[in-house]
Amino acid sequence: MNVADAMTPREEVVTVELPGTRSDVLEYLQERSFSSVPVVSPTDDGVEYRGLVSRDVLIEQPDEDQLVMLMAEVPTTTAETTLEEVARLMVEEGARRVPVVDGEFEGIVTVTDVIHAVATGEQETDALVESVASTDVNTTYEGAPLAVAERELSYANVPYTVALDDEGKMSGVLTEVDIIDVARIVEGEEETGDNFADQDSQWSWEGIKGVGSRYLPTRNVELPSGPVREFMTEDVVTVSTQKSVTEAAQLLIRHDIEQIPMVSGDQLVGIVCDIDLLEALYE
């Protein structure tokens, strides 16, 4: 199976055009929960691919407004590349969205596109979940303020955290998409305010107060002050160690999620992220 069989064609891809500003990208990052947006330039010979603007790049350069200064070079692929090859590229480069370019911008292929091919059986694999899962699980206390959990995700460089209750048992999952959904972009130069209701709270140490009011790629964003339990998903989808990668892919697609806690009995023993499943295609 080739990239052409799985990718989203250019006509259906959300893009931004040069010249443009960071506000052009912010709309898509929040409304559609994208992690990055391709930048293009219309020419007489077609649509030219210029680069990708990601949430991480915008966070790193909060005072830069022009897209041309924010674009990052990322790996690209072609429509004739096999899914096995692009899966390896995604894993090795940590790229969730790979532009498809052959002279001009032809579309984009995502981790979800590859997972869909695995789920439908179009891309076959006999691997079991435990062979690709990680036993290092990012966790947080369900009573922690949302802003603290957001910082944990950022520092851990993962898109999720498993919430634990007072007994240390899994009580839910919080993802960066959950955080984006409740973040509020503040118009103009208005102060974002404090994410913590009580300055004397045990959670209000200075390091968190200094960085906790920003999640989306802008300095003008507010996060609610409630605890993780108010925003997490409590009805957690799990997968056992002996399930196949194909079955795990089906669960990801069916529930529109990017990671599944792996359990043995009622014990949390690992995490299966969608990009982890891609390793089964080429190993």
C-alpha cells in the first residue's frame, strides 16, 4: 500500500497561505485541534509547499507574528512511497503529519491515516500490542490543577496523562486535545490572569505561576482553574497485553483517540500510543 492510497489530497487539506500571521494558524489549532498546519504559496505552476507551522514552534517563539519566520522544515514524502517507509519516517522523526510533495504540494499523510489502514486490514501486521507498547506511563493526580497537568504534558513531551485517584488507581485520561477544548484565547493585549483560584494553594509555587497561563501557541491564553478530574475522560478505553496491533488500531479509530492504557487484569502496565503501532509495520 502506498501513501497515495491513504493520504488526504490537497483539496481537502487545511492550509494557510503566505503572507500570513500566527493568528491565521491559531484558529485551526483550537477549532480543529491540529498540531500543525502546512504553509503554501499559490503560483502560476500550482500550489507550492513552503513549510509547516507547528504548535511547538509557536510556543517557542511567542513574540514572532509572521508565518514566514515561524515555518519549520519537516520531512516530506511522495505519493508513491510505501506506507511501511512513511511509518518508519514518522517514528524516527516524531512527525505526525508528513506533507506529500512532488514538485508541488499534493496533500498530507498523517499517523491517523496509517492507523486507519492497519485497522481496516489494508496494511497487515501480526504483531501484538505488548511488543510495541511503552511501560513508561505519564501520570498525574486527578486533583491537580489543570494548568499543572498542562505543564507536566509539556515537560514530559507527550500528548496525554493518565489520572490517578487517592489510591493510585487509574481514574481517567487527560489529553492535550482536552486542554485545547477548554482553553480560551484572550483578545488583544489583555492579561491572561492567574490560573489558580487560591494564591495560598499548595499548587501555586512560583515556577508554575510563571508558566502556567499558556498552553496554546500564544501568550494570550487562559486555562480554567479547576482540577484535572473536571476535564479528563473518565470512561477509559483500555487494551490487554495480548491484543493484536490491528485490534488496538480499530479501538483508536472507533473511539477517535490517540493512546490507550494497556492493562493486565485490572493493573495498568503500559501505554499504547498510535505512533507506537507504526513500529509493527517495519520491524
